[in-house]
Amino acid sequence: MELEAIAAGGFDPESLGFDPNALARILDPAKGDATGPDPGEDRYQEQYGVIVVCEDEGHQQRVYDELAAAGHQCRVVCT
């Protein structure tokens, strides 16, 4: 399973866009419902994002490094 490989591969789940607790619940259903509790309308927080389409993996790494160095919270997405 890909998620197990991420968890076991020494990756920081947050850098890949995963909540570590949610990932743990998905991998071990005994820890609770994988979807987690409904945070409720009063706990919803709007988020805004920008997607940068990169030419290749090297370009993606350079853009990520540049944005992270500028203090932006970044996530890597591959499709």
C-alpha cells in the first residue's frame, strides 16, 4: 500500500500534505474512524492556495525550495 510506504519511508507526512494523525488512523483502523470527527461549521477555516505547474521534477524542486525559503507553507502534489 502506498500510504504504508510513505509512513515507513522516513518521509515527513506533513511535507506531503498528510496530517500525521489522520495517516495513522488510516493505517491502523483500531485507532478510530479514518475520516475523523466532523469539526463542525464553527471550526471550518477557509484556505487559499496557488498551484504552480512545473516543467519537470527538477523545476518542481527549485520552485518548492524557493517558495519555502521565502517563508511560504508549501506542499508537493504530483498528478
